[in-house]
Amino acid sequence: MVKRLRKSERGVALLAVLLGVALMTLVVVDFAMTSGLGFVSAANQANELRATYLARSAVNIGLALLAADARADLKSPTPIDTLGDVWAVPFPPMSLAGGTVSLSIVDEGRKINLNSMVQNGAPNLAAIQKVQRLFTVLDVSPDLVQGIIDWITPNNGTGLGGGIGDYYSGLKPPYQPRYGAMPTMGDLQMVKGFNEAIVNRVSPFLTVMAETAVNANTASPQVLAALEPELTEDQKIVLSLIDARTIRPFTQPTDIGNLPDLGEIGQRLMKDVDMKSQFFTITGTGTYAGARKIITATFHRETTGIGTLAAWRED
């Protein structure tokens, strides 16, 4: 009887030892996995931080290119911004500090200013028609332009209690229209009738920066076609403008007014265009060990070449 109890006790002890070993194994494995994941997470965060600094370096390179171009303009009797300037030339990706840096610079002057559709609290018909024609050229309904006008017109409606605010108050979550100038193009995603696809379609040709006129030396064919009704209807005139600036960039509005093929259209275009841009958007990308950071920064360039930050976004 005593021997049987001793054998039973030895069996329980063995089972307890095996259970203890199993628990210790689980603890060790869990600790190893946690430590490993923590190390990977820390490494990923470090790589993302390095990618961020590389992207910022790209933005600084862009500012240096814009400053160099501004210094060159100071020596020119007719300073202009063209697609042949140092800032507009494609910048190839370059290796830096174990990662890669790339950048692109686009002048906002090549685009149509959305905020110009409302001036002093009232609709600006000429600017509205330009945006409507642009939407037509881009195969986007021009009826959507009214939603932008409502969004940026001060005191348009009675807020969430009525007027155009009724539409936005019914959304989930609800929000109010801007009732003022758009600070960034991000507002467009919130305007009635706009979705991501439409925003992506029209955004390359629109700006909210305070450019007073379209830069005829850098504007796309779509933007040029929207400036006057005849250009929307006849693409050959637009192509003649592009051919003329390719041969010799425009130095002043009269260069367009004097083009023999334009006639009266050229005279009207002189009021729509400029040859310089004030705002520039630098897109800097940094990559490091699989991590990538994109910074999109818009600057107002002074005549001295100094850039004043107008907008900053990190992705």
C-alpha cells in the first residue's frame, strides 16, 4: 500500500515538472517574440524617421533651386518663369546617407485659382466661366462648380440651420461649409458633388494660392484652353500658343497679343496671363530601407529668392 502511494507521488511530481517546463517554455517564447517585435517596430520607426529627414532634405534642395533661379532673374531685364528653368527640369533620384532622395517642383501659376471665383464676397463671372470651361475640357460636369462657389462665398446661407448648410448638416459626421477662401486643395474633397476620383482629375489644374494670372509659359494645354471660349472650341489655337512659347518663351503679355494667328483672342488673352509665378509646390520623397515619406510643401517665393511657407503636408 505504501509503495503504491510512493509511485503515485512520483508520477504527480513528474507531471508537475513537465507542466513547469512547458510554462517556462511559453514564457521564454513569448519574451523572445515580444522582444523581436519590439526590435522590428523600433527599426521601422527609425527607418521612417530617416525617410522623413531625407524628404525634408529634398524640400531644401528644391528651395535652393528656386533661390538660384531667383538670383538669375535679378540679372535679367525681363525675368520670367518657364519650363526650361532649373527648378522645372526633372530632378533624378539620388542616393544620400544610405537612402534615396527625389523631388519635383511645380509652379502654382500654371493653374487656375479657385478662390478667384469670389471677390469681395460676390461672384466673379469671368473666373467662374474659366473654371467651368476647364471642367468641360477635363470631361467633368461644370455644374459642380456651383458647389465650390457656395463653399467659398462668405455668409452664403444660414449655416447648419438652413441654406446650403442643410446639405452638409445632413452628412455623417456633419460639418459646415468654409464660407470663405479655401486654404488648401484639401477642401475640395469636402465640397458637395466631389469624390476622390473627381478631385484627382481636376486638382493638377487648380490652385488656391493667390496667383493673379495664369503663367502662359508653364500652363498646360487644358488650362490654356479654358482661358477663352474660342480656345476651348479650337485646340489648334492652343497648340499654336504652345509652339510659339517652345520656340521662344513669352517675356510679356504683348508677345501673345502680337501673335499673328490669334487676332482679337490674343488681345483678350493679354488680360488673362502673366509670365512669372509666385507660388511653387515642392514634392520631396525620401526612402530608407523600405520606408517612404512624401512631403508636399508650397512656398511663396520672394524676389530675393527666400521662400515663405504657405502649406505643408506629410504622407
